[in-house]
Amino acid sequence: MPDDRPVALDEYPVHQVPLSMRHVATGDRNAYDRCIFHVLDHQGGALLILGLGVYPNLGVIDAYATLRLGDRLHAIRASDALGDDRMNLAVGPLRITVEEPLRRLRLRSDDDSLSYDITWTADFPALWEPHHIQRRGGRLTLEGRRFVQAGGVQGVIRVDGEEIPVSAGEWTGTRDRSWGVRPTPGEEGGRLAEENPTEGFHWIWCPVRFDDRFLMVVVQEDADGHRTLNDATLVREGHRDLQLGWPQVDITYRSGTREPTSAVVHLTDPVGRKPLELGVQVLASSPLAVGAGYPPADDWQHGTWRGRDWTDRRVYDLSDPAAHPLAAYGVVDHAARFTLDGQVGHGIFEHGSFGRHDPSGFTGFDSVAP
């Protein structure tokens, strides 16, 4: 018999629908609730990416952490059965503690292969991203609500006997918190997939922390360049958020690839319609399809059941792209240095471009930059 007793969260006035907090309002198997953090040093020497996700209708909770140092990517992945205590953000050796909501979080790994203890402190208020919706034919396949935030990080990372201090002023932290419905492995293809094949997908997600402001840019386009997601917002303490128009992005790719080395994001200050240029210089890159469990990873993906108390440790060699052919068909997170209106900032230039994309001159899945 299913256990349908109240859980601890039912004591609080936080309900949105007449259900226990044990349940989500949808029966969709793809319901999810998760987060991602980026911790990057300003010189491009290290990029730590970590996250945790809950899949209530699959009964799974999982987490991961990857650290890129040089050409080596150290990864830990952990998964378990989802319990009743949704406030306990821990799987295996990986833990996230909300010490002060929207202000201060503690990120920890107690694993011998890759450990860290980092305090993430917000510098700016959280910013809502646009409501994200995707359909395949008539079916809703993705509906996500997300907020993004940037801040300072302080603590330590330990790997291979090396201790890496994470210090305020020399490192930056960004995070994304999202929930809703998005595809997880095990979906049937069926008629909708057969009759609505993906021709192309182009994505840019770009949170940037400057000393006195935070900038968020997000762009999603179809094969013909039709934009399905669009936002460019500047956040400053004491000011109303400033909308910076319809971003246009010029990307310089490494020849023979779709790997960006630099970019210019063209923005518009609404006061006087002044043009602004966000310069992007890539420092270090980490493909989310290697180690972090994002599609089309072939060794582990989020939400998949691996049994109780599953932990996996890997070290990947990223020096040979041919060793990880699927990485080119997944989103890649690039730690980057940014310039805007005379200021220098740091953050993430997340990019994915697969299949046809007319504005970039890509004609198909095998098309690359000259």
C-alpha cells in the first residue's frame, strides 16, 4: 500500500494546491525541482559545477559535482530513493545547506576523490528568468520556472592531494534554481517525435557578476533563427531592473568546431537607446554531457534510477575531443571574463548549438565553423 501520510512540510502554510507537500500538482513523470551552481576562479584555472535535483514522480533524488582543472575533469555523481524530508538537500557525499534563503548557502562534498566546503553569498537579489515553455507537436514537453543569482564564494576545494583556496574577490559564484517539467530519460519517441523532428537548437544562457551590477542574458532560437526565449536584464541595488532590449550575439568559433572562443553580445540601453556591447572571453570550458549528467550523456543522466545509495566517481580526459563525441551535442558551460561599459566582470557563457541554425550559417548536425 502507498504511504500517503502527511510530511513535515505540511505543518507550514506553503501549499499551492489541495495536496500534501509529499506530492506535486502534476502526474507527469518528468516533473523536476533542481539547482545548479558555478564556482569559477577569475584566471580560468578551475571551474566547479555542482547541482542537486528531485524527481517526485520518479521517486529519485540525485546530485553531481564536476571540477575542471587543466584537461582533467573530476566528477562525482550520487543518487538515491527520494525520502519525505524535502528540506534535507543531501545525496551520498554531496550536500547543499540553505543557511539563509536567497542570501547564503553552504556547498559541501565529503568524498575523498573530490571534496569541497564553500559558502555561497548573494551579492544581488534573485532575478526571475522568462517563463520557459517548449512543445513537440501538441504536447507540452518543458515548462520551467527559474531564478538566477550571482554572488561571492569562499572556502576550499581538495582534489588529488591538492588544496585549492576559494577566496572572495578572486572567485565568482552563480546559481540557477528551477522547477516544473522537463524531459528525463525513458521518454517514448512515438508519433510526436517522428513527425516533429528537431531541425536545430541554439542556446545562450549568460549570468555575469560585476562589482556593482548583475547582468543576465538568455537566448533560445529555432533552426531558422525564430526566437522562443529572450531576455537581457541588468540588476543594480537601489534601482529598478533595467531591460536591455533584444540581444544579438556574434560568436567567434574555433575552426572546425562549434566551440566559442569569444563573443560580443549587442544590447541596448533604453535611456537614449544607447548601444551597449558585452564582450566575452572564454577562460575554461566544461561540457555538461560529460560527468554532470545532462543530455546526451551516455553514462548517467539526471532522474535515472540507479538503486539506493548509488555513488559513482570518474576522471575524464578532455584533451582529446574525439574521446567524448556526444559532448558536442550537449550544452557547454564556459567560465568567462566579460566587459561592459568599461567594467570587467566574470560569470558563465553557457552555449549549445546543434543542427541547423541559419543565422550562424550552420546547415545541419555535421556543420561546423570554417
